[in-house]
Amino acid sequence: MIVQLNTYTSLEYKYLDMDQLSAALTGDPDLAAIPAEARPKFMQSLFVCTGSDFTSFFSGLGKATFMRFAYQHNTFINANSEQFPGSLVHTTADTKEKGFLAFIRLVGTAYYSKHRTCFPFESPRAFLNSFGSGIDSRMQHKAWLECICNAIWERTEFEDELPPSVEALWRHWLRTCWVSDYWSKAIENCCNVLDVTCFGWKVNDGSLEIDWEDQSNIAKVRDRVKLLLRGCSCKKGCDTRRCSCLKDGKKCGPGCRCCNCQNSPAVHDAETHDIEEEEEEDNEASRQTCQNVMVIDEEDRYSTDQESDMNSLATDDSDIESV
């Protein structure tokens, strides 16, 4: 089988022999963790799960980046061991749960490697190992990915640069499994297609849509946005049912424009804690730490310069005595 490359980007036609590619994958030592006969399937799954016509893409992470990390950390991502279950080749109904764990390791490794200096561990494998093995594998992987997301939060300018939630990734992986099954039947004259509503899509008003995220996570985001951007504008203290926040059983938040509010949250109320103030305190602590380091460095430098001056002065005195 021959595939033509660079159809639209070059006047010079190039071709790829798929049989040679398959043979090269079979003998590739970097893919030693994957059985030789399953390596073409691994390449297909990697292509689909990192962005295709049926699945979404990752902002700031292209296929070449995922490919590089998948090769560098292949024995971790596709280990399929008791410690790290699953491989990207596991896309069937019986194995997709294990394959999803490998997919989380792939995504987590990509974001970990992109923000390497945020983590005190030598590798993503060591970071995942730090969570111990006494908990459910899916919960362990979820906690690992959430820690990666929290660590790189301050480094990102936009939220789409953060890793998706585990619930969103699960739906993404289900679509990957559907595509893999669909493509596996490409040489059949007639085939039965899996029910798309069980694989990351939903039907809304007769139209097929992507099921992006768990509804509970969407509700949390909406509530948070409403808290920060919308609220009441009471003038008399928010102590009656006329206050929309009080009527909804909620505390007034940063989006409110009320006066003399009696419905404001307590200082330790984490739900409506002032995020900007907390980040400013963290930044101030970081700046103070940097300043302390600079002061210590400056004191060491001053001490070293003073010793050098004293040594120089001693040398001058000896020269005077000799004269």
C-alpha cells in the first residue's frame, strides 16, 4: 500500500510505503513495551486520540509533540503491567478501561514534560509512583493528573492550556475507541457501527453533538462564573428576601454590587474566597523568598569582596615593610 504525502503543500509528490512503515515499527526498539504485532495498532490509536476528524485536539500540543513523548516514555505509557495497567492498543469494549489509564499517562506526560520545572520529580513515572499503590488505579491516575493541572495553573495564560478533566478525557477516549472500531471494519462490505451515544456523543433536538464534559463539572463552572461576574445590587444590607442571593440561599460574592452587605461570606468560607487576593499573597510570598535569596547572595558577595580587599591591603602593607 502506497500513500501520497504533501498533496497540498508541495509541488513535488512524495509517497510512503505503508508495508515498509509497518516493518520498521515491528523492529523499533523504542516500542519494546508493545508486542510487535500490535505496534501498527498503537500508531493508529496515537493518531486518533491526539486529534482527528472524530475527536478533539489539545491546545498547544500537536501530534509531533505527542509522538515524541510517547516514544520517550513508552515503557511508562504502554507498560500494561500491574503497576501501570493498560496500553493505547486497548480500545475494545473489554479493554477500553485499561486503555484509558494509558491515555491519561500519555496526556499527563505531555503536560508534565511541557512544564518540567514545576515538578520536583525526575520523571512523570516517579511522580505517579509518589501517590502509592494502595488506591484504585483510576483514582490514582485522576489525582496525578489533577496535581499536574494545579502545578501549572499559574504558568498558563488561558484555561484551554490546562489539561482537560478526567471526565472530559474519558469521553475523548470513548470517541477514540469508536473511531478505532470503525476503521478496523474499513475492508468489510457491510459492517455494524457502534452506538455513538455510548461513545462520547449525545443527541440533542435530533442533532448529534459531542458530549464534552460531565454535567456536574459544567454546573460548577457556571456557578463559579456567576459568582464572579453576577450578583445582587441591594442598597439596604441584603438582609431580606428581596436580595436575589439570599433568596437563592447563597452568600453574596465578588460579582455583587450591594452596599452594607449583611449576607457576605465568612473569612474562612472557601466557596467564595477571593481568588485574586489569595494569588497575590502567594506571589508576594514568592517575591519575598526571591528577595531573601538575593539578599543572602549579596551578603556572600559582600563578604567575599571584603575579604579580597583585606587580603589586598595586607599585600600592600607587606610591600611597604619590604621597602
